[in-house]
Amino acid sequence: EYDLEQKIDVEIRIREGTTKLLAACQHPSQALEAAKTLHTSNERMNVYMTELQSRKRELSRPAAAVTTSTSS
């Protein structure tokens, strides 16, 4: 979980910086690159959040349910 939380923190900082950069862009090519970076960062963040939620659900499941689902 800690590694995912660190990755999420990095993506938050990237998004904040990219948002500022996007607001300051004066050329269309700069804006396009910043927008692509922002989009990629958002997608990574979604993947990390989904994985973190999945791990937390796995940890909260009772041990019997985990044993039953893995033995199938």
C-alpha cells in the first residue's frame, strides 16, 4: 500500500504542476504536450486508486473468505 500511496502523491504533484503549465502555455504545441501529460497522469492515478482500493478490500475480507476464494 505504501508504494501505491507514494505513486499517488507523485501523480498529484505532476497534475498540479502540469495544470499550472497548461495555464501558462502560449503555443498550441506546448498546450498539447501539457494536456497529454495531464491526461496520462490522470489515467495513472485512476489505475493506482483502483489497485489501492482492491488491496484494501482484500485486507478487509475475513480469512475464511480468502481461503475459500483461493482454493477454487
